[in-house]
Amino acid sequence: MGLKENVPNKLPRQLSKGKKSKPKEYFDALVWAAVVAFLIKLFLFEAYRIPTGSMENTLLVGDFLLVTKFTYGATTPRNIPFTDVRIPYFRLPGLKSPKPGDIVVFDFPGDRDEKQSTEVLNYIKRCVGVPGDSIQVVNKVLYRNGQVFPNPPQSKFIAPLQPPGIANNRVFPKGSGWNEDNYGPVKIPRKGDVIKIDSTNFEGWKMFLVKEGAGNVVLNPGNELVVDGVKYPNGNYIAKRDYLFMMGDNRNNSLDSRFWGFMPMENVVGEAFMIYWSWDANISFANFFKLLGSIRWDRIGTLIK
């Protein structure tokens, strides 16, 4: 009898204590929603906005994209949120590696003459070459391994041809004498590849070695390369990482691998997947109704190729 009398009396009090208030329920729901959204952003999809015309007309300023993180392998955060402080990270296995023709979002590795970008910036370009490929541009025509690499359907050229022999001092590697319309040939490094460095190209490739992690790089007489005390006879340096070659579809308005060099495979963030929104970004929110009128309905839901 004692058990039967005590159970009914205690049960309502236990239920009353366990019941959450409405504000607490809303707060918990918001926390769980934030956690789910964070995990989706980290491992599955992330949204991006196109700020420049370097990928026109494939991607337009004002396009909003979904980028898949899992395709090439999602990573843990690369930097402390809302800062440019980089932190160690690791990558999960992906479904595939980037291939020529893919439109890839990546962590910008820095300009030609800097070891690493001072800011954490995400760029988007088209991959036109993978480790071991040879890249050359002849009179605006791109060649990969000696074969013409077809221009994307929406690519464009907005400047007159820069003939061979007219050097653009901004291109990579430094002192090459090339320009954006007549470039290369250059081989994209693959981990373990031998890169021949001598007195004729040392200045151009020195920063590449620094980007690979070298602290002190010296070329002694007889083309003996010394990197942090390690000697490479005859200048035969061995690449430590795999790289990609990236170019914008707007070939005369794109700061890409022709200017800042190879993009490390480890810097890959994800693959552009779909345009989920698009409007004229040149119209400010002050003209909200005009901005709404600029919505590009034909682009919304378009898969990116």
C-alpha cells in the first residue's frame, strides 16, 4: 500500500520539475539549429557571393552560390572565426580530386612575391591543370599537355592581344618575360617532381621554395641549391606538395595562377555547385524596389559548369 500511495503523489511533482518554459524551449531550439547549421556549413555546403567579374560570364557579380565541401573533402576550420589567424586543420576523405574544368573555391595562397596571404580570402577560379600537367597560352589560346583546352562556353576576352615578347612584369614566375596572352610553357609541380633551378630562373622560383616552407634559400656557384642547409646538387629541387593551375573565365580580367603562381592542393575548399540567387549587385539596398526588379530569375537554380 505504501508504494501505491507514494507513486501518484511524487509523479506530478517530477513532471512539473522537468517541464521547460517556453523561452527555454525556444532557446534550446535556436542552439540546436545553430549547431546543425554550423555542421552543414563546415562539412556539406557553404554559401558564397561573387564580388568581382573574373569569372564572367559563367558567374556574374551578384550571383549567390552553394559550394559543396564534401566533394573534395571537407576540412575543420582553417582560421579562428572572424579573424585572419590561421590554425592547424585536417581534411576528411573526399569523393574525388579536382579535375580540369572544375570551378573551385580555394584559400588564396598569396600574391607572387609574398609567402602567404596576410588575409584569409576565398577565391573562385576554374581549374585548368592538375599536378604534372604542362600549361601554355599562345595568342590567348590555352594548351594543356600540348592539346587545346577548350574555352568555357561563357568565357570572354576584353582586351587586345598582347603579343609574345611583350613582358608583363606582374606574371609568375618573376622575370619570365611572359604575359597573360602568351604564357609558358610551365609544368605544374607534383609531389616528388624534380624542379631544375639554376642561375637563369633562381629569382623567379625562389619565392616558390619559400611558399613550400623554406626559410633560407641560396644558390651557390655550380648551381648548387641549398635550402635550409640541405644541398640539392645541380639545382634539382624536389617538390613537397601537389599543385593546381587556376584561371578565370574572364581571361583578361582575372588575377589567377598566371600572376600569383600555383595553387596548393591543400588550399582547396570546395566545388561550386549551384546559383541559388542572383541580382544586380551594383544597385544599393537604398533602392530596394529597383534591386528587386533586377533579380535574374533565369539564373536561380542553375547548376554551375
